[in-house]
Amino acid sequence: MAVHDGKLFVGYPNVWSFDGRQWEFAGTPIGNTPLDQKPFLQVHSLSVFRGKLLAGMWPEARVVEHQGGERWTDRGRLGDGTEINALTVYNGKLYAGAIPRYDVSELTQPADRCIGSRFLTTSTVVTLAPQTRFLPSPSWPSHGS
């Protein structure tokens, strides 16, 4: 969910907006996802960045930008990821979290640096965490025997 232009937007598998009185269809953010994947398409995250509503998608980890009405524009795919399950703004920059490799990417316009080991399919997104790093599991105290 995200609030944009005074409306609540929700997505799954399509996007709908709520103005406090009624729901309105806001489209299917398919972007450049192949049409044969449309039956599987799902919105897994929404965020607002620089005044634009963005959707993080599955099954191709695409960022898709709302153009108003039911129109959406593709803004790129995060590598070969399958899902953008988090979009958030931090210090004026947009970050996306994608699986299956737990990539964290920064959306920049235009891409002026590549911190990770690879560029993604468009120049607007750079990978910040190219290697999967697992944190150690916490040691939980046992509760009696």
C-alpha cells in the first residue's frame, strides 16, 4: 500500500485506488513483462518517489511507474530477480529489495555509479549488494527440559 495524491493505492494482482469514498481501478503495471506472464503478474510493493507512484513486481522484479489513470511505464528490472518485495525511500534515494538473492538496489536517474559487480538491464538501477550474505542465527535460550 502507498498514499499518493490524496488516495490510498493497493495492489495485488492489479492496482486500485481509494479516495475515501470509492475504489477505482488504476491498471495492471505489466511494464515490459512478457505478455505470456500476465496471468501470473503480481504487485508486491508500492512506494512514492519524487512524486511518482512506483510498483515492485513479480515474476520479473520490475519497477513500474504509474502515469495516471490505468497507464504504467516500465523503469527497469533488477538483474534476473523474480520479485521486488520492498520499495522504500531513504535519504532522498529509492531502494528496492529483491529476491531470490536478497539484492538491495538503489534507483538513480541516471546511474552515475555501480557499486556492485553488475549493472542491471537498464541504466536507472544499480545493485548495491551483489553477494548474498547471511547473518548468523541468534542463539535463543532454551526453556526448561
